Amino acid sequence: DAWTGQFFGSDTEWMPDIPGYIGVVPYRNNDSHLHDFLNRLQNHQKATQTTTPSISPASGSAAEDTTFPSLPSYAAETMVDSIVALTMAISSLNPGERADGKKIITALSQTNFTGVSGPVSFTPEGDRANPRYSVLNLPTRGKEWENVGFITPGAIGEGVNALDICWASIGCDQQEAPSDEYPVPPEQLQTWVIAVITTISLLVVALAAKYWRSHEKKKRLKTNISEMQKKMEAMKNIDTELLDLDKQVEEAKRRQASLILQRANLQEMPSTWSSSGETLVEVTPDDDQYWSVHDKLKETMSNAWMSKVWRVQNTSLWTYYSFHKDRLTMIDIDHNERHVWHGTSSLDPSIIYNDQQDGFMMQFSNMGLWGRGIYFANNSSYSDSYSYKPSENTQSDRPRSNKGEREMFLAKILVGNEIKLNRNMRLTVPPTDANSGLKYNTVTGETGGSQVWVVYENGRAYPDYLIRYYKGKRDPKRTPFETREEAVQRTKRYSNNPKTKDVLPEFKSIIAVPAPKGFVTWEYHDNGWKPYGKTAQDALETAYQSFVGTNNTGIYKVQVQGGEWVYEVDLKTFVQTNIEHSAHAKRDVRRNTSL
């Protein structure tokens, strides 16, 4: 048994009288606290040693065996770290897995820490990886072994200094270790033999070198000519193909621009858009759009306040979005259109709303809980953690931001046919719907307390509004009105004052547009009677005529789109219900024929 500070026992008189023995043992840690612990452990074991009965071979009677049972200390550090590593591995497993040897080995291979026996890690098979050993040196017989450093397999000169070692051949205090080659005296040859051999060797080498150089020169020349010919032919083919592709790309761009223009002329732009011609149009507190966005932001972030709201009027992106909407219609899939939140993290939102092709792009997507896709959330509080922090260096068409302000999109998304899945980071496309044989359009799930939707293609989402906001106490300079009612009252107060009549415009509705003169007009009541948009007007009148034609026994409920919301109008009660807003606000409706 060897305790702390002892190596191979203290008696070295039996060894040959040759200085400079070198050996390795399991790593011994020289830390005084560890040595103190081992000494106290030894004393404790001696104090608590037990006496076990044994049979005396002479008498056959029982005798006392006073053998001292103790733990071997030559590998105490390794044993301690092994126990610690095994404990860490087992504690990282669930209780039901702790009897599974394979799982324990897997957990052990992932364990990594610095222990009393050096850095501790393990191989996939559960063996100690790169164990550390102490290097011992015995200067001369009769002395004790000295700890001169440590080594790790594969690491050269890691923890041993040659100055600390006494070598068998060159003694102590040497800067470098001696050579490990055994000196063998060369066999002496006669002088004339050496001269002949040298001469013949030089001639053979010279002739071989001359032949080899000539052969290699011809070979390289032939190879270079062949490679040059192949490169020239390949470059010629590539140049021809590039020219063809350039022509195809230019033609495709012209065709794309033409088709987008044609589609834009045919499709109806949102009734809430202005004719300013700008892509980013600020929405002010006198507009219902402002308060609709305000209410949706505060649904899950009650301490958030909007300092700016912009409506995105990008004709190219809206055309692409409408194309996807029509595509769903053609294959008889419900649009399932929703307003959802999207944070761009470190990407400037202008990259999205100024884009003339895709807007939200898979190219900017990162790997998420449902694979690589474009993620949208129902809760603003969830997207807040991915919101963009505006800075002076990245803003081009937006005013300078204040401290603590963030930005994110309120977007439209065509959910279509959706499937709710558990988290699966290996997803690249949605699975196939067994009923239709087509892939689901969207994957949805729950994370961070919010429902999220993931699309795996461009064009199915439109950046409807860009919101700049801050959290905490409302700043009247950035957010002049706390509620919609306060904004309405301020508007009325200003409009009734001749001196301030033009300071604030008439409070506009999110779906209010001028009614055509000389026609029947469908109107809803919101601080006065206001007309629906043209598409809603046509849908309501058509449904009304059909209902009246059946003596008021046919379908009497019709859904119309108004800005960002869908409303259901009851033709019996003439009441409108916002079926998308959480409050399901109701307003009176009338069919005005007085114009």
C-alpha cells in the first residue's frame, strides 16, 4: 500500500545501482488539500479497522485476522474522478434510464470537467480519454522516487522539464533529454573501396537524374498541352451557355415585369391604401387602422405603446400575395387568412418591405423548432423577443428612433390547409394530407405561450404594417393618445373650433371610402354613417337581392372584407359583427337609397 507522497514503496535498496530510472504512475495531484484529505482518510481507516475471524492452520481453531483493509491510494485521484464522472452521468439521466448501461455510457461520453486527476473526458465506449500520468525519477539507489511532472498520451513536452530529471547517461540539470538511439560504431571500410563505390554511385545518380529530368519535362509538356486544350474547350462551352442564360434571364425579367403589371391592372388593391405612391405610408391616430393595430399589439403586451405605424403599399408584393391567394382558390382550399406578428431580429425591415419580388424570403430563414421556414406568431409578446432594434446606420426611409424602441411587422398570412405538429427540427416541407393527397400549406404549433405558423415558401405572407413601439410608461410626445375614444374626442374638439378646424382631419374608418353618387349605398355606423368599400358594396347588395327574392327565407348572413378585418352582416337584423376581433364588435348597418 502506498499513501500520499510515496511511490513504488520507500525501499529502493534492492534496485540495481544505475542512476536515472524513469517511470509513470496514475496521476498524483500535489494539492495540499487533497493530500490532507488522504491522510485524514488513512487515519480514519486505521482508527476504525475491524478484526475478522479466521482459521488458524496450526490448531484449526478460530483466530483473529488483524489485516488492515484500506483503499489503494496509488490511483486515488483517478478513482475519485471516476466516481464523480459516473455520478454526473447517472444524475443527468431520468430515473427510468439509470439502469440502461448504453445510456449511461452515452451520458459518460458527454461528461467533461477538470478533476483532481487532470482534465476528465471519456471516449464513446466509456473509457478515459487522454488520461494524465505522473512522471517519476529515481536519481540513485537508496533515495526515494521524485515527482518531476506529468504527461498525457499524444502530448509532447506537456508537463515535464528536462532540468528536473536525472538521466542515466548524462546526469542531472540538463537542458535537453538525451537521444534514445543506441550508438553503434560503424564498420570501417578500406579507402579504395569507399572511393570506387562513391564514384560509381555518383555516375549512376547523374545518369538517372538526367534521364528522369528529360522524361519528366516531356511528360509535363504533354500534360500541360492536354489540360490547356481541355480548359479552352470548357471555357468556350461555359461562355456560350452564359450568353444563352443572360438572354433567358433578361427575357424572363421583361416577361415577369409585364405579367406583374397586367395582374396589378386586373386585381383590386386594398381599399385602405392611399394614392401617395410611397411604399411606406404613415398611419396616424385619427385613422381606425392605427387603433386596430394598437389593440392587437396590446392583446399580449399591455405595457407596449406605439410611437409609429406605417402601412406597407408595395404593389409587386401584393400582386405576388394575391397570386398565391388565387392559387388556393383554384384548388378549392380556404384562404384561412390571418393577421400575425413577425420579428426580423437583426435584419432591417426595409429589406422586406422594399423588395419587389418576395418580401418574406426563405433565404433569410434560420433553423427553428419546426425546421427551416418563415415563422409567424399570434402573440405580439412572442415576436417581441425577435423584434428589430432600429439604429441610425440602417434606417433609410424611416425617421430616427428613440432609445428603447423596437420594430416588427403585423403581417397577413395565407394559412390555407394547416396541420398542428409537435416540434420537429428536421422538417423541410409540410407533410401530405391523407384526404386530399396534397401537402399541407402550413405547419402550426405552440411555443413560448403562443400559437405559431410556419410556411416553407415565399409569397404566402404580406408585410401589412410596420410598427415601432416601446414598453413601459406612455410618453405623450411619442404616443399623444392613450385610447381610441380620447383620439375621437380630441378630433371632435378640434373640428368644432374654427381656429383649429384643419389641425386634425376627419376621423377615418379602416374601411371607409367615398360612396358613388346616384346608387344604393350600404353603410355602417361608426361615429356617423360611413360607406363600405366597393367590393363589400357589391357583395351586400347581391346577397340582399337574393334574400328578398326568396321572401326573406334564404341565406341572410354574408361576410365582407373591410381593411384587415372580416365582418359578418345579418340582413335580418342589419347588424355587422367583426368575426376576427377578440371583442366581436357590433355596429348597425343600413341600406341607403337617398343618394
